[in-house]
Amino acid sequence: MEAKSKSIAQTKAKRSELFRKLGPLIALIVLVTVVTFLNTNFISPTNLLNLLRQVSVNALIAFGMTFVIITGGIDLSVGSTLALSGALTAGILAAGVPPVVAIFAGLLIGAALGLLNGIVITKGKVAPFIATLATMTIFRGLTLVYTEGNPITGFSDDFTFLFFGRGYLFGIPFPVVLMAIAFGILFVLLHKMTFGRKTFAIGGNENASYIAGIKSDRVKYTVYAISGMMSALAGLILTSRLNSAQPTAGTAYELDAIAAVVIGGTSLAGGKGRIVGTLIGALIIGTLNNGLNLLGVSSFYQQVVRGIVIIIAVLLDRKK
Amino acid sequence: MKKLFGLLTIFTMFLLGACGSATLEGEQSDESEKVAEISPDEMTIGLSISTLNNPFFGQLQEGVEDKAEENGTTVRTVDAQDDTATQINGIDDLIQQGVDVLLINPVDSDAITPAIESANAAGIPVITLDRSSEGGEVVTLIASDNVQGGEMAAEHIVELVGENAKVVQLEGTPGASAANERGEGFNNVANEKLDIVDSQSANFSRSEGLTVMENLLQSNSDIDAVFAQNDEMALGAIEAIEAAGLEDIVVIGFDGNEDALAQIEEGRLDATVAQQPYEMGSLAVQAAYDYVSGKDVENVISSPLELMTAE
């Protein structure tokens, strides 16, 4: 008897595990099918590439956010980091620095801003929500100071920089290529390397991981730096794509990124999560935006629908 | 680490190998430049609005939709929620739907350029509303004639308080085209007929209008009239004037928003130069019909302004 009930419990656990992994994917497939059924334009290759390019900015931010949330933290400053690093990069380009150098400088600026978050959180022992809420307004304020509230324009008509946000490689938008590369690297980092195991360990039980000899401060620095760098990468794409650095760029982007992570099945409590899920979560949000636009749904209703989808995702997550 | 380096090497090689097939957005297709003639009832108009949270743009949208409905034209609207990236994505979606004409009310004149270039590449004619675009090919811009509006305000002040009266001007955000043009129009008339004792920026904001006006009242006695380059600043200025116990200063705003119209009824605000967003939307749809049927369309179409007073 005991053995039998144990095995039932096991299969149940297995089934819920499978559901956890496949749930978001099934949701995405259902969504795509429904939208395609209502408007066949959706499935056309040009629209799918268009959709992927729209998703790339949110997906990149959400990849970084996944690491942060797995450690049990949160990063509200991503949108402001995006704007500040975008504006500073535009300034660097305007000073005549070669685009490739400027792009790397921009990524480093993003990483440094993220590192600052990490330091405030670990050394200052400030809750991540509060620390990044503060840096969110600080970074936004600095962006406004630096840009004097006006967009920076006309800094570069160099092919390399324009290519970053507006280019096509083999007919695939370059931001999508960047998203794929970032995904590959971060997937290996999170799921195949010791750093990833430490990230999960801290989120699962910080004290236990400390006893096990994990230097949690270092892991956290890196995690927030990754989040900052991914935001900067998204910011560079936007700056290139919009041909201007907007002081208000990225406002409220943290919410879309968190939504993508949560829809993808990563637990806000930390310790559990998958970056594949985040990619699917970002695709679900992107498909909703794109699909509802194609179907001509009013933007007011779109916001309602997006909220409902997030709630459904969290409810499904809790049921497991 | 080895795994990561391996991955990086592969990506680098992939990128290097792909250099030959790199192209930019807006230059990949060359569809025919000629616009096919379509009758209004077969036409689909794509409308991208900067934000529907502002009643001004809500009325603009209504103007477009009502005019289109009269003629049996379908309208697809996307809301940019004041975000430049959201706007570009929305316009991409409209292009994907194969709309016949795009009406765009840009969030930002520079950042809209790539979207307009994409529309150009797809062979879809673009009409901009209220704000212009810095780049790309646009059929026409529908906007209020701000210079004329500034002149109207100055003329009205002359009418109310006579020539050589002492006036101050509250300017909008420095560099904003609306601020420059309204100021230019006002100065055209005021330099000759009025005495401008001071002119300062209050960034189109009500609270700054209040503080700037307080300062102006401190440094200048006997001001006869105030011209604010938008209603918000005018409403702030009124608060300052009333708090100072002064009553016979004439205040004129610009825009004609609901708050301002209500204050005119109450007799607190003397007048406002009202823009007519509904009319603007209607004019844009008419311009689309004209363009598609092969008629000549002017580069800039002025949307009418109206001086609203208590009468």
C-alpha cells in the first residue's frame, strides 16, 4: 500500500513537474493558434520577424531579471539603466568615438550601474525592492540631467551603430540575433555552470548556501551586473533603432520584464526558474501586443488582457 | 568557462561569416512608389496616436474616426502610450496589416524617423498630425498654425487693454517647436503694439506658471496683461495673480483645454487660443483621400484656430 501511494505521489510530482516546464509553452502555442485563426497575417514570416524584433528588447531585460529573481531579489532599475546607458552611449558616439568602442563602453556602463545595485543590496543590506526603487529614480534623474530633458539626436550615421538596432543578417533582424546570442550564453551560465548552481542555491536558502561556502555577495554582484548589462544592451538597440536617445526611454519596462519572468514559471520567492521559460514569457507578451494590434483591439483593452494573462500565469504556477 | 569561450568563438565566427549579407531596415524592399487609386470605402487607414490618455489626442482620434466612418473607411488605431519604442512597434504592426495610408501623431519628431522610413519602404503614404517628422518622406503635416495663434493672442490683448500696455509672456519648454512658434507670433505683433516687460519660461507646467508668475509680480508692478503659451501655465498664473490680490490683469492662454474653457466661463481666464484637434483629425483623413485620388496635397496643412472668450 505504502509503496503504491508513494509511486502515485511520484507520478503526480512528475506530472506537475512536466506541467511546470510545458505550461508556458502550451499557453504560447494556444495563443499563436488563436491569433492565427483570427488573422492569418499573423503567421506570415515578415510579421513573425517583426514580432521577434519587438520582443527582443523586453526579452533581453527579462533574461537578466531572471537571474536576479532566482536569487530571490528584484531589479526595478532596469528601465532607467536602459535610458541612462543609452544616453551616455549617444554622448560617447557624439564625441566621435568609434561605434564598436562606444557599444562596449555602453555595456560596461550598464554593468557598472547594475554592480552599484548589487553593492547597495549586499554591503548596505538594503532590500532589493527598496534599493533598486531608489536607483530607478536616481538613474532616471541622471538621464534627465545629462540630456537636459531633450532627446539626443544626430550622433551617428555610422553603419555599425545603425546596424545594431536596424540591421538584418540573412534577413533576420539583428536585435533578434543578439537576443539569440544572449540567450545561448546566459542559458549555459545559468544551467550548465557552477555560477548558475550558486545562483539557485542563494535563492533557495541563503543561509544554507553560506554554510556550504558560497560567497553570496560575489554571486549577487555578478547577477545585478548581468541585469544592468542586459538593460544596457536593450538600451543600445533602442537608441540605434530610434536613431535617438530618449530621456524617457524604458519607462515601466521593469514591469514587462518581471511579467515575462513570472509567466515563464520562475518563482518570485527565488530558487526556482528557467531562462527558457522567460523567453517563452516574453514571446507570450509580445504575441499578445502584436496580435491584439493586428486584431484591432483598443489599447485600453490590451492592458486589461495583459493583466489577466499575468494573473492566470501566477495562478497556474501556484496550483502545481 | 571553457564552454562559454567555445560558444563565444562560434558566435564570433558566425557573425564574421555573415558580414556579407548585412542590410539595414528601410532599404530591403523597393515596392513601386506609385500609389494605387483606392476609393474611400475600400480604404484602410492606420492611425498611430502618441497617447490616448490626453483628451486632446482623444479628440484627434474621434475626428479621424468620424470622418472615416462617413466615407466607409476602416480605421485601425494603435496607442503609443507616449513611448517612442511602443509607437514604432505599433506602426510596424499596422504596416504588417497592409493598411493603405498611415496617419501618425509622433511622440517624438526624431525618434519617429525609422518608422516613417519603414512605411516608405513598404510603399505606404504617411501623413503626420500635430507634430512633424525629422526624416523620411511624408505627404503632409497637419498642424495648428502656432505663429498665427500667437498673433491672435497679442491682437486680443491690444483690443482689451490698448496699445503700449505692459505685458509679460510665460514661455513653454525651451526648444519645443510649439513654444518657439507661439512666441514668434506673439512677438510679431507685441513688439510693435505692446510693451513686453518680461518673458520667462515656465515649461508648459501649471505649478511652474504659478511660481514664475509670483516672481514676475514681485519684480514688476503695474502689469496689464499676461500671455501664457499654454493653458496650464495660464491657470498657474491666475492663481499667483489672485493670491497677490490683483484682479484687473488680463490673462490669455493657448490650447483650449477643458479646464481653461471652464475657467473662462467662471470669468477667471480672459481668453484662450483654442486648437481644434477634432478638425485636425478630419483634415488628415481628407488629405489621405486627396492624395490617394491623385490630387495635389500641400506640404503643410494648417488646422484652424479659434479665440475662445467669455462671450
